Amino acid sequence: MIKPMLSVRAMLLIAMLTGGAGAFVPTTLHAATSSVQQKSVVKGRVIDATGEPAVGAYVIVVGAGIGTTTELNGSFTIKNVKPGATIKVSLIGYKSQTVKWDGTSELNFTLEEETSNLNEVVVTAMGITRKASSLTYSTQLLRSDELMKVQDPNLVNSIEGKISGVTITPSAGGAGGASKITLRGNKSILGNNAPLIVVDGVPMTNNIRGQISGTGFAAEGRTEGSDPLSMINPDDIESMNILKGANAAALYGSAAANGVVMITTKKGKEGKLDVNFTSNVTFDTPLLTPQIQNVYGGYDGNALNVHSWGKKLSGEGGGYKIHVPNGGDIQGNGRDVYLRNSAADDMKNFFRTGFTTNNSASLSGGTEKVRTYFSFANSHSAGMIESNTYNRNTIAFRQNYKLWERVSIDANANYVQTKTRNRVGGGVAGNPLYDLYTMPRDVDFGYYRNNYVGEGKWLSQRQNYYKLLNGSYTATQGQAELSGPMQNWAFQSPGKNNPYWLLRQNSGVNREDRFYGSLQGKVDIYDGLAFQARVSLDHTKYNSESKRYATTWDPASMNAYGRYWLTNSRSSEIYTDYLLSYNKQIQDWSVSTTAGWVGHVIKGETTSTDATATFDMTKNGIMTELPTTINHFEPNAGGASVTNKSRSSNWDKAALFTTQFGWKERVYFDASYRHDWYRTFRQFSYLGTKDNYGYFGFGANAIISELLNMKNEYIKYRLSYSEVGNSIPNVVMNAVSYDPRTGTYTVGGSNSFDPIPEKTKSFETGLEMQFFNNRLNVDVTYYNSAMHNLYLNVRGTNGKSQPVNSGRIRNQGIETTFGYDWQNVLPGLRWKTSVNFSYNFNKIERTYRDKNGFSQDLPLDIANGLQLKYIEGQKYGNVYASDYTRWATDVYQTDEEKAKNIYNTEGNGKLVHKAGDIFVNSNGTPSFDGNTKTISNSGRVLTKPGRKYGRFLGNMNSDVQLSWSNTFFYKNFSLYLLINGRIGGKVISLTESYLDRLGLSERTAKARLKAEKEGIKTANGAPGMYINDGRDIVPIKEYYEAIGTNDASSYVYNATNFRVRELSLGYTWRNLFGENKNLSVSAVARNLFFIYKDAPVDPDISLSTGNGLNGFEMFNMPSARSFGFNVKLNF
């Protein structure tokens, strides 16, 4: 654990040793004076440019620590002011003004509105600074205060709804978990879709640890880990600039084909020591949980079932118990199972009120020559389920030197330490939420909460070993007798566990230590010519340890000995660049040119253990007795071949050039070129494959308002085009492995492959406009980009995987931002409002085509009969499932035909089946077998089979993103409200399918109650329900079991939703502790409620951040509704 005070002292010592102490030493000493001067009262009035009173303007006496705010008529009065004092007036949205008071006159101020920010300098690719008005592509800037209004431990989640064209998909991993960022739609099927993350000009590899693939989570619980971006302290962020298109990011080459997130961190500022402290506390409760019935249980009078299709709960009396035989290999004469007569609110009792705290302290100051910034922050979260915690400590240190007027040196060092216990996620077996939601409603959960473990005996699975008989060893099989702590639960069957056993007995801990920093030097050589060199290091050490105790039930069997996982990994990343730049104003022309060289190396090493948690009893190469030790959670468990070691390495390098010309600050043209060299392509050198490729981009803009001499208005037109690559994955395509036991070599992987990079060709055009003295801001962008040469894996004719570069995906759309700054809505009230809108249309224009020219669909199996399909002519993210067998035509039946069980299609008699109706089997269940049905007696085929994966369910991606933010200022009060949402797309809840199958959903209970009330029964007397618009009666239990198992289409929901995303109400006490020493307090809330939602789950949370997997929910950790408060103090 880091000791904060010790760390602060250490970093201050470093600052002093490096000259940074000058940042904290006042440069001027003022002698005290003994003279006493006459003090008087200063009065005055403040108005705006229109003559309206400037209500709530702050008026202070500089250096005296006293001040006031203006009244409704704009007037102010300050007592005890010395003649000659400097009076300063400030108001948000206006330029500050200062004046010396002569001691007698009333002071009248007319405030001018702040000018447009179009001439401000923004950071672009490679850290190159440009005027905002000179950019030829779309960017959007978020400042620190916008990110920190309602703080989230992962700063990425604070972007949600604030930038057009950006989709944020948080994982179900809780605090510290990664979130997926998508800019302008998905572009690659198997490649990278994430934008490049750049911190202070240095690219950062941002891989998500343990990212879930398309398979596996239907069988067992799964979690996703963190990424480097989620480890950054949000309080250290100065601004975040989003370069959305490849046009803006062409200088970063292949790494930036999906855009760039440019993060600029805080640095020391010239002046006296500035101390800031921020504290944020939020309390978290589940926003949305499944609606589970409390009417029926699992006990049917004879046995307890794992479902809730049993008897109705009586609702009377206390609990009771039944005696049942033991399951599996558990020894003994059975056990008592504790049941109840009425269900409780188990979810309310299971989930707790979680809390998250974020505390950060920073020091900033310096002189003209030396500036220093230091911060320490802690983020701690106790999750909504017990035993889940997250803790993060961060230290940041920045030092800036300016030497001899021409040399500047910037150094920064950062250290991050995180620890996560029992990270949450989703999936089934091993996930406590799966057992919580699927537990029969008559199981006494309160009893099992307090009695989740006992002592017991059981047998291991059958094992091979050698037994000594008559002086020689004979191969035999046997089971070991085991004993110790044993899980206590109502069931002893595969996949079924006591949720509290999983939480309190099993455990997982993830620890991560990360150091990253950089050193940059810049020399102004002569008259606009400068040279910059930069080197950065990013080193990460990761440790993960998980323990699964004996008698935990896996998907297929009981874990007899326990299971132990241990992972240790290290990675080091070094980045260097050298840039030579020239910036010059030559009469009406401005020139800005940069050329450079970039190098990047990353290496990693991982050692992983996956062991049965017992001692290995092998001696001299054979096992002569069965192990009897359980829960041996040590690296020496399990014997040989349980520990593996792997290494990875990659490098890339590039030469780059960019130039920009401007004419009278009215017209700009820029062009960029980058040439990349890749290590990944070197393995194909024997084929003559190139290992280097070039990319380019160019753009232009015109400030139309300047060209046409339009006063008080601003109109800029821009356009750009680029071609940027995306490297193939860094894997060995034809790895050769050697088995020393057999002396054989095995060539794995794929068929031969002559690769080229994926390439994005992107066009963008847009308008930026400001009207009414910059109060109305409009930004409109149209983009059209296509990813060519898609990296795909298809099946070769020999059955092996065949990598290919084939295919094309196009994204085109519109992004708009409208903002208005309304001064004096009412006297003293200011309202800033902004609307972000984006529409993205996606199409797979080409997939792989075989030698005959036929396109191939590219399927990805998910779970429960679901399949993602990438089909030429369709959209990225289309999901398919198998369909029912259906009636092919309208079918009629006369009374005579009914007696013979035959039909006609000529319209004679009563309509009994309509074309498209679900075909019902003889046992009353819907048919999914994919076969046609020949109807008895008629001998005619009247049905059509449901094709496997032939039914289109929808697309997982929303085409439209929309948000509306509002900030109100009145005197020292501020109110912030953010509403955002999306239109279109689908979300699939596999949780709901399980609840239906097991008779736990409210739908099943309502159907059973209706059948009881109205006497609806099938031919064999079972409770029934109508389907096919009342033309068929099916047994309720069999129907829901069938669709819950086979019909994913019943659990596809509209993902359209709108919610109150963020809310903040704050007040600032200005100069409370002296001049510019303020205290701000605000009440905050996040994810308050849905304004509109159709799905039974949160459509924005996904189990996986993997390609194509957003929109799938399977016993996910619910999203949180958070309330809390922020405190910010600066002095």
C-alpha cells in the first residue's frame, strides 16, 4: 500500500534536487509597512454590452481577500477599501476587468463577452499544436471541468453523451473495468476497432486484459479486466481532444485507422504555489434487475427441482425442510434442504449499497524557468455485491524547464497501483448472479446465506494410477476418499452453487503496478526552426491469483480437489520520436512543417499456472497412490505441465512528414505522409512480402466569413481525404512446436498467407459556424470511410484456417453539434445548452470470395443458438438464430376432416392454421427440429422447416446517438443536466431466456395464473396457453422450456433508450480563504432513471467489449444508479 504523505515528501525532495523547488519559492518579497492608510467604501455598478445588469458578477479587491457579488440591478458595495486598491470584476462568459480606485469615485463596469475560442491553440497528431481555425478535419475538445462534473473512476465513461459520433460501451466488469470506445462505427471484423490513445503526445497500447471472445460465457462465468486507459487519474487530465477520423490521425499511421483520443495532462503553472484538493463520494444501487416471480417454487410434493415449475407457495407459516439424497460422489445418508412458504426479496437482500470514493490532491507552481506539478490520488470502490472491491493509487509528477530562452525540457513520471478483489462480470456456472436469479423461489435463501459451508466427505473422480500387487505395479482406476469444508446448498448438481459460497469461499485477486513516463527536449534552433526529441517508457507488472474450493460445481461436474490459477506477467514498451519543425509567418503566408522519425518496441513475458489444487503423488514417473489433499493453493500444486511460460514482442517504426500553408488566416491547406515498417510482416519475407507501407492525408479549409468580410459571424468550410492502414494481428501464422517426449515437430496455424495491411480510405467535409456574437455554435460533418483488405479467417479446402485480406466495410454518416449560450435568460441567469447528434450507416460491401467468385458468409457462434453473420450487402453486427418449423400455407378443416385429422387448403371449413404459424409437435411443444412435417392421413407436406441460423433477429448497433446537455449559472450556483440515448439497434437478454426456461420469469407465472383462473388446459389436462393468435393451445411449462432453450428471437429487444445520464447542483464560495482560494460543493448523480426504455436490461452495458459482441447480456452485473457529492478546494 502506498503511504500518501511519504510519497508527497519524496516527490517534493525530487523537485528540490532537480531545481523544481523554485516553483514553491516566492520570487518577490514585500516589505511590511507600518503606515496606516484611510479606508473607505467603494460602490459601483456592472452591466453587460447590451446595458443589462450583470447579476452575480464577482467583485474583489485584489490582494485584500475581500469582495462581494452584484445585486439584481448590477450594483455592489465593498467596505474597508484603501484608496489606490485594484478592483477586479469577473463573470463566467465575460472578460475580466480591473481598475484602480481613486478613493472617491463610483466605479461602473461594462463587461465584454469572451471571444470565440477558434484562435486558441489545440494539440493535434504527434503533439503538434495548431490554431483551431486552421484545422481541416473534425475534432471535439473536452476540458477537465466537463470530465469532472460527475466523476467516474474510469474517465472514459465520463465522455458518454458529450461528443458526437462517439459510442461508449462499458463492460459488466464494475469499477476498474474497461470500456469500449468506437468512433464512427465498426470497421474491422477480426482486426482492431479501437482508437489509438495518446497521452501527452505518446501513443499508449490499450489492450483490454482478458477480453471475452464469442464463445465460452454460455458455459461458465466470465469477467473482463482493465485496460491502461482506465488506470489514469481523471483529476490529472487537462483536456481530451477526440480526432474522430483517419484524416485527423494520418500521422500516427496504422495504429490510428480508427481515430485518436488525445489526452493532455496538467502541468505546473507559473506563479505562486497552487494547492488543489478534490473529493468525490458516490453511493451505488442497482439501476435495473430482472423481474422474477414469487408465486411458484421448485418443490412438487415429491422432490425439489432445479426449476420453479413446482407447486404454488402457500404464503403461510415459516420455513420447513425436506430430506433428499446426496448428489454426485458426495458421501453420507442424504441431507436436509431448507425451504420456505413465501418468497422474499432476495435481490434486495443480496445486493448492497456500494460506494466509490475518489480523493486527489495536487500541487502546482513555478517560475518562468521552472514549473512543477505533483499529484496523488486514490480511488476506492466497494461493489454492489460483497467481497468485490477495487482500489487504485496514482502518483503523477511533471517538471518543465526553460533554459537559455531556446531550450525546454519536459519530464514526467507516473506510477499506478491497482488491486481488484473478485471482479464481477457475467455468464452462468460460477457466476453468483446466475445462481441468485435461477434459484427456485421456495429455497430458503436466508438460511443458506448464513450456512453456506459445512464439513463433509466425498469421492474424487475416477483416476488412473498404479497399484502395487504381488511385488509389481498394475494399472488400475480408483476414487480417492476426500473430506473437509464442503459447500452447503439446496442442490448438488452440475453448474449449481450457493451464491454466498462463490462470494465468500472462492476468491480472485488481480494486482497491477504500472510505471510510465517520458523525457522530452526541444531546441529552438533559429527563426522558427526547432528540433524535438522524446523518449517514453511504459512498464507494467501484473499478478492474478484465483482459488476455487473443492465441492464447487463446474458446468459438467463437481470440483473434487479445488482449482488454482496463478498468472504473472510483465510488459515493457518504449517509444521514441525525433521531430524537426519549421514555423514561419512570411507576409500573408504562414508555413508550418514537421518531419520526423518514430520507433516503438513492446515486449512481454507471461507465466501462468492452471492446477488441480492437490499434491502431485507421482514418483519416479508413475502415480502409485491417489492424492487426498484438497484446496492446496500453491504454485507447486498439480504436478508437471500445469505451468506455462510465453513471450511476446513486436516493433514498428516510421518516417513522417506534414506541412500546412495558410493565407491571411483565411485559407489553409495541409498534407501528411507516413511510411510504416512492421515486424509482423517480416515472417512472410520468404514470399517476398513487403514489410513497409505508406499512408497519406490532405485537407483544406476556407474561413468564408473572413473572405466575405462578414462581421460578428464565423463560417468555416473544410474537407479532407486520407488513406491509413491497420496492421494484421501480431501472431505467428505457422508456428512450429516441438515435443521432446516424441521427438516430433508440429506445424500449426494456417495455410500460406501473403498479407497486406487493412486500409481505410476516408473522406470528410464539414462546416463550423458561429452567430450572434459567438453565442450560437454549429458544427456539421459528413464522413465516408471504407476499410479495404479486411483481415479475415476462412476455412481452406484442407480444413485448415486460411487467413486472407479480402472484403470491404463502409461507414458513412453525419455528425452535428448545436450549442447556444443564452446570457440573462432572467436577470443574472445564464443558460448554456448543447445538442450532439450523429447518424452512422454501416454496410459490408464485400466479404471473402472463393475461386469461383462466390461470396462467403462469415459466421461467429455466440451462445444459445445465436450467430453473428458477416454477409455481403448487410450491416456489421447482424444476428441470426434458428427458426421454428412453420405452416407453409393457410390450412382449413371441416368437421368431417377434423374427425379424420386431415386438412384442406382450399378454404373449406374453419381456418385452423395460418401461413407462418408455429408448428406444434404432438407433445404440445413448438417444433425446432428443422424438418418438414407430413401431416397424418392427408399425406401432404404443409409445413416449411426452420433453417438453422436462418432467422434474422436484428442488428446490435444503433445508427443514431443523441445527447442534450444543459448548464445553468446563477451567481455562485451552477446546475448541470445531461440527457443522452440512442435510437435503433437490438439487445439480446439471455438471462430472460433462462428465467423463462426455469419458470422464474413473471411471464410464466402470469400465464399459469391465467390458466388456473380461466381453466385453460391442453388435451391431456396440463395448464395451457394460447399461441398463434389463439389457434393453438400449448402446455405452459413445455412451451417456455422449449423457447427458453431454442428460440433466441423471443429475447431480442429494442435497444432504443434515453436516460438522465448526469446531474449536478453546486455552489462555490469564492475567495473563502483568501484571494482565489475557493471552495466548491456539489450534489451529483449518475444514471438516475430511464426516460424511455423497451428492454428489460440496460442496453448500454455489455458482457464483452470484443468485436461484434455489444448488445449481449447474460447474467451481467447490473449497471449502477449513483448519488453522491463532490468537494473541491483550492488555495
